[in-house]
Amino acid sequence: MNLYKKTLLNGFIKLAASLALLAIVAGIHVSSYADYDIPSYLRIGLFYGANEKNEVNLSSENGFFFGTYSGTDFNQKKSSAETEITVKFTDNSIVVSANGTDVYKTDDPEKGLGVFPTVGGMERRLKVDGIEYRGGLDFKRVNDHNVITNVVFMNNYLYGVISREMSPSWAPEALKAQAVCARNYAVNNLNKHSEYGFDLCCNVCCQAYSGTRYETENSYAPVDDTANQLLTYKGEPAQLYYSASAGSRTEDVKNVWGNSVPYLVSVDNSYEDTANIPNGVWAGSLSRDEATTIMRNKGYDIGTVNSIRVLETTENGRVLKLEVSGTRGSKIFEREACRTVFNTVTKSQQFKVTGNGGSQSVPSIHTTDGNNNSELKINEVVILTADGRSTLSSKSLFATNGVNRKQYDITEGSGENTEFVFEGIGWGHGIGMSQYGAKGMAEAGFNYVDILLHYFPGTNLENAY
């Protein structure tokens, strides 16, 4: 392994020099080299917790090495020319077998058993139950759970991530922006799942990763061309977030997670073609019984749900406060919880909800920004109060021309709400980079640095070593 690491390090040095020259030729500004710790390898959890496995089948064209992993270092103890093996957890051991015969075993499951394909260089690949991964596998018993971890070179991991998080068919500059975001996320979230003994998981809890399954020839250059590049803020790797789509503007992080970050603020997202992308505009519904069950299962026993109402929105139209009322009380959700409480239907925090409770009549008013006119129900109008932005809660609206005054009332229907309809815009939390917005910017001729600095204002792109 030491020789392999030295080879990779030499490759890093040559690649870094090439990148510096490329940046100059292309006219793309990347800051000089800075001392940031980008790990060569990552530990990615594949099977663990509710998804753990007792047994997997592995294949490799040229056989396997067996041994143990210490972090990301592999200590080889035995090799086998067998190209198909089974690795099985038992009560007190982990056993490797081929054709019904044991070929390797450890009686210390907590120390673990490492499996590494014998093919050398960057093309080390093996299949786990038919799915191909680069690097090696670490089998361990952690807190009485079976954990299978993929130990993989950083860039190999990123090939798989950008192929899941974006379509490899998208414009290269969008894929480069995604590669930098994914690298920043990995660097900032090492040991996120330390309770299981790995850095990141393979699910959207971290970043979607499925080995080589979704890679194409377009997956490699965006990662290689941005190798060792990080987006930084005041000398530290920036915390970068992204989601599929965000509508006309992204959202300030304080309105989603409550904290303030100078470079995670609302920015224009007009290059996103929201109306014509998957789940850019969406709708869904919940019956009264479904809403009641969801609330009860999440620990909010407010009885039978009879009302779901938006109380407050951000200036971008995302829900800040959502009230769910039932026969035994009510619960108010704030910020991201407004999206996640009914996440079987709500794909973003930017939505409105209406009940089907009979013949409710709501008068409308017409508004204008000087160019365009729009019609709004009076209970959809956002007003500025001493406590911030809110929707009108009054049941009446008075209009006057300075001489005469007319009253318009909301009349409630007599029927009960048996269904709630949610209509929204965007897919995801809406913070940081919109992936479809990045796609639109790339297609409009912006390079990946333009894209990153637009969505994360005040940051710098730097080469790390």
C-alpha cells in the first residue's frame, strides 16, 4: 500500500502542475496553492444499520487480497486467485469462502476483515452482489452490527457522486461545479458516521454514491480537471450545500436551518427552467386520516387533523411557520420542519396548502410590480409587520378610495376538511447551489468558477495540497 500511495502522490503533483497551466490558458482564476487537508482515501458506508447484510457475494477478474484495514491503510495477509467469493458474518467470525471451501477467516469481527482486488493501479474494481465499486471493502462488527465499508480513492468516489447527483450528459461546467461542491462536502464531513466506523454514507443523507454504476465517459474529466480544488471562505473550506431546484431564488440558510452564514444567502436563480424540469412545479395531497397518522407517528398527538395553515413565509415565498390543528390541539412548525413534517408530499419549503372544507369564498385583489399584474386571494397576501413577514389572518378586508369604503369577507364553508392539497415550487432545501440553475448557467456560457461564486458569494476557489 505504501508504494501505491507514493504513486498517487506523484500523480497528484503532476496533475496539480497541469491544472495550474490549464487555469492560466483558459482564463479561469484559481488562487495559488494553500495548505488544506484533502484525504487521499475515504471510507464510505455501503451496508449498515437497517440496511446491514449478513452475507455478500464478491467478484474480481484477477482474484483478491485478504487482510485488515487500519483506517484507510490495508495490511495484506493472504491472496487468492479465486475470482468469485462469499463473505459471511457469523456470531464470532467473518469467513471468506469459495466453491464451498473456506479460504480466509478472522475470529475478531471487531478488528475486521479487509478484501482488496489484486488488479493494480487506479482500476482496482470488484463487484458486491453484482454492483461494481472501486477500491477495497472493510467488513467489521461495530456495536453488534455488521458494517460493510468501501475504502476508495477520493477522485474515484467523486466520479460516482457527480454521476448520481447530476446527469453525466449535462454541460461539463455544471459537472465541474458539482465536483467542487462534492469535494468540499466530503472534506467537511469526515467521520460524519464515526459511530459506524466510516466517514460518509452512500445515501442522500450525505451524497448519493453507487460505485461505478452510473458513470459514463463524461464523469471523469469534471473531477480530474478540478482535482484538489476547494471553495474556501476566510481561509477555511466552505460548507457547501446544493439541491435539485429552487425556483426563482435560492433561500437564506437562516430561514431553513436557523443559523446565518455569509455565503449561504438568497441569490438569483433565473437560469433555472423551473417550469420544465422534474418536480420544478409539483402538487400532492393528503387525506385527513393520512395527515393524522403522520402527526401521530411523529409524536404529535393533536387528535384528528382538521386544519393545515401557512402562518408566515419568507420574502421568497418559503414557509416559515406552519400550523397543524386537530381535535385535541395544534402544533406550529418552523423553518425546514414545515417541509419535512409532510415530506411524503412536500418536495420543498415553498408551497401553499388548501383544504377541501366546503364552499369557502375568498375575495381577491390585484397587485403589480409596475410591469406585471397578478391576482392573489387576500389570505395569500404577504404583509410586513413588526414581527416580520406574515399572511393576512383577518377574515375581512376593507378597501377605500378615500371617500367610500367597502368590506370584503371570507366566508367559511360548513363542511369539514377531509383532504389537504399542497402545491409548490422547487425540489430540496433550496440552500446554496441549484443543480438545475447551474445547468442553465453552464448552457448560457458561464464557467464553473462563475457558477460557484454566484451561488456562494464571497468565497474563493483555491488549489489545495
